[in-house]
Amino acid sequence: MFEPLRHRLHQTFSAQETYDPAWERELDRGDDAGYFAHDSAVWVVHGGMSPMAAGIRALLTQALHPGALAGVAEHSNYQRDPLARLAGTIRWIFTLTYGDTQAARAACRWVQRRHVPVAGRYTTGAGEEKAYSANDADLAAWVHIAFADAFLRSHEAFSGPVPQGADAYVREWAIAGELMGVKNPPRSEAELKAAIAGYEARGELAGGPRVAEVVSFLKNPPLDPVILPGYKLLFAAVADTLPENHRRMLGLERAAIGPVPLPSRLGGKAALGLAGFALAKKGPAELAARRRLFRLGVLSDLSYPEVGMTERDEFPEGYSHLHLRERVGEGQDAFDALAEGILTWQLQGRSGLRTRPDTPRVQLGSRVELGFGLGPARITAPCRVVRLIDEATRSGFAYGTLAGHPETGEESFAAVLNEDGSVYLEIKAASKHANRFYRLVSPVAEAAQRFATNRYVAAARELARS
């Protein structure tokens, strides 16, 4: 039902006709955990749907500084190709948030290089003419402050308080400011408020015809008709979150019928809620970061501690085990075809499971959601790849269960080539029921496991023949 909306949203955020988040998936590369931990305030604020609102608020707030606005108006084609600019900003934010430190620094250097030719002159709010350069520390500081304020306030307005606290977000995101050349960025909510108040007190912020032009464009951008109604609801809600003096300079008014204000924030929350239904809770960038953290041993979200059970001959107490070895084909070509099918999730897909992996090809740390059943009886079983099997005559992987899986444990799938040329599917599993409910219905669960195993064998024979 949500596929058309999902498709349009992906096109909008990526500026691609055919959405392929290749650069996001590549954030699983790197040799460190990055600047922000997986349980950081930055991950909380930059995750979910509120960044959609934050992006609008950041643009509106940044436009209040005539120097920042001059750079955008005179050195960008935001009106002709706004989606490309949006996609570039998203790439910088997500790389800095979820990438390793090398990728984050490279993203900042890329932006700074793009800013080198962005220079000129502008008239301040006090009527003074000044020179500007996009890489000036003062302009970089305003952009950073407006960004931090927009993302923090949007999260508070549409998602609720930051669990780690507003101070934690401002302090953590100060790293981004420093990487972009900002000297001594705010490190607390109070410092952030004081910095904005300082720009206001010095008369450095202003409205005017150029601001009105940007606001007019942001009110009604050239978006897909499927998305535009929701965007307009969100824009009105974002305008409602702005301080009164900023709204006045931007020429925005609260939505109202006569003296009665309209509940515009409810409309914004509805728009974000609809987007949340269409999009995954965790985007490709965050999933990629989690794969990297799992590979580095920084993060383990498995629902069991005995990782590597399927490598051993003996299983921990309390786990039931399965070891299946079924002949499915003959020859090197059959082995190669089966191995390729296993490593591209086809074994699960052809066995009748709904398969939603976060990587098109199996790799260490890949997350996959397996679905089976119908209607209200449908069960989703999330897993993470814990081991790759990469030998001349054995190829495949093992995955372990995550929270929400009806079982707890590990299962491995391998294509095996014997010396006589025969090809086997080998499955090893060690599991126990995740909770009391599944223990009560264990006969049904065990029957389902036997059925799934038979389907795996049938799918393996199809793959070997291909």
C-alpha cells in the first residue's frame, strides 16, 4: 500500500530516478567506530523521521543571516535543482553521523572544497556592506548553530525529549562544527541559545526581499504531487516551532482561522507518521554503521551469548540442534550456483520466506528480516550474519537471532563440494524458544522448522540446477 509513497520519498531524498543507496551501504567500511557512538544523542536526533522537519527549519534559520543567504542565492542552483542540493546535504549529515572518522573527515573536506569559490559581498542587517566567504569561521559558525538548533528543536517538537538530554546532543555535535572550521562551537543547550541571542543582539540577522524569495520557494518547492501535500503540512508545522522574532523576519505567520490558531503541529506529526509507515525505521546508513560496529566488536545486538555454536560439534545445554546434509546436485557448476544462491539470499527467498536484507549480498554483519505466515499470524524473524564460510569446497554463512525472533540461537547454510563431485546442502542449527509463548506452541514451531528445512532442500536443488 505504501510502495508508491516509499518510491517517491526515495527519489526525493536521493535525487535519483532509480533509488540505490550504494554510498550509504558503503558506510560499513572503515576501521573505527566513528565520532558518534550507536547510543549517542546524535544517533537519536538524526534517526527517525524528525530530520525531515529539521531540514526545513535549518534552511529557514540559516537564511536569516544575509551572508549565508548570499552564498546560497548567488552560488547555487537550488531553485533549478533543489533535490541535488538536498541529496548532497543528506550525504554529508549521514556520513558524519554514521561513517568512520576517515569518511567523516573526507566528507567535511569535500564540502569545504565546494565552498572555496563561494565568496562575494553582502549587506548586513544593520546596513553595512561586508565581504563573505562560505569557509569563513563566522559563517561556518552560524550554519552550524542553525543546524544544531533545527535538529534539536525538531526532535523535541515531533519525537519528544532527547533521552540523553539536549546538552548531550549539542556537546556531541560540536565535533561536526570543529571539523567544518568552527572555533569553539556551543557545547550545551544554554550556550546554543546564547549564541543565537548574540547574533540577534548584534543585528546580524535580517529579513528582506531575498529572504522572502527563499521562503516562497520553500513553501511550494517543485516536489512530486504525491509528496507535496504532506510537505506543506510539515512546513506549516515547522513554521509553528520557530521563535516569534524569526517568524516575523521570515514573513511567516501561525496558521489560524481568525484569532484561533490551527493545530499545525498535529498535521506535521501526521505527515511524518505517514512517512514512517512508508520508510524503514532504520535507514541504510545506520544499518551500514551497525554492520561496521558489529564487525569491529563494538556492538553486539544478538539475542544469545554463545556466538559460533554452528562451528562446533557440541552445543550449549538447553539448545536443540539440527544437522542436515542433503545431496542436491553434481559438479563444480552446481556447487558454484548453489553457493551464489546462498550468498545472495536466494535460498531463503525461494523457500517461500519473505526476505528483507540490508545488503544485496551476504556479508559479515548483514541484517535480514525473514517473514512467514499470513495476516495477523505473520511472524518476522530478524537475524544478523555472524560468520562467513569461504573455503574452496564449502561456501555460505551463519546468522544469529536478534530481539523479536521467535527462536534464540544460530543457523548456518553451506554449499559443500565433495571429492567425488557431489554437491550437498549443509544446514546446522542450534536454537531454543525465545519466550514462554513459543514454548507453549513448540509442536507448531517444530513442525514449521521441519517444513522450512524441506523447503530449503527443494530450493537448493533448484539453485544447483540453475
